[in-house]
Amino acid sequence: MTQAGTGQHQIAQRLFLFISSLWVGSLITVGYLVAPTLFATLTDRQVAGMVAGAIFQVEAYVSLVLCVGLLVLANLLVSRGLQAYRAIRWILLTMLVCAALGSFVLMPWMENLREDALLQGMPVMYSPSASLFATLHGISSSVFLVQSLLGIYLVWRLTQSRFFGTR
């Protein structure tokens, strides 16, 4: 196994860790600080949900872009002999699937239910689609939780000494 922290690859590894840390920090901030604060602060739950949904959509797009970029960088590092990044690619791929599922399936479906309810003159929570919306919201929250936990695990793995050849 090639020494992970030697030479020219150390800058790429540090960049990988830096981007990963910022990304995972944004996931945690949005999901577990911003969204609950919106619902605690705004008196209109429908408005809070719409704002939170818009923020989660932006976060999903950021996740897609960063995840693809990190996958490309991980593949480059593996091709240069840094085998520790092989497992990292699987974590990133799973996180990419979570982001894609949220961004391209769950969020648009929930948005359509919300828009249909508004066209009928009612918030989605009082519409005939309320139970489906609640189910999709639960699935979406679970997918986001999995993505967040994988992100924490990703950063944890990246800070292990074998990635930088220390100790």
C-alpha cells in the first residue's frame, strides 16, 4: 500500500477533507439547525415548510455537485495509488443516491402535492393528499438522516491517520 500522506497527493487529500467537511457541515446546519428554527420561529407552518423545502432543494443540488466532484477526486487518488479512498467512493456513491432520490423524486413529488392542494384553495396538510405528503416527508427525512450520518462517517474516516500517513 502506498504511503497516503507523502508528496504531491497531500494537497489533494487536504482539499478533499476540506470540501467534505464544509459539505457535511452544511447538511447538518440545514437539516438540524435551520429547518427546526424556521418551524419554531414562523407562525405559519405552511410558509415554514415552503421555505424549508426551498432550502433543502438548494442543499440537494449542492450535494449532487460536490458529491460528483469528490467522486472524481477520489477516483483520481485511487488511480494514483491511494487505496484508502476505495471505500470512500462507496460512501460518496451512497450519499449521491440519497441526494438524487431527494432532489429528483421525493421533493418534486411533495412540491406537486403542495401545489395541487394550493390550487384547491387549501394547505397540503388539509388536502386529500395529506397522508401521502406526510409519508413522503417521513421518507425524505429518513433519507436525509442516512445522508447526514454517512457524511459524518465520511469525515470521520477521512480524519484517520492512514489518510495522511501520520503516526
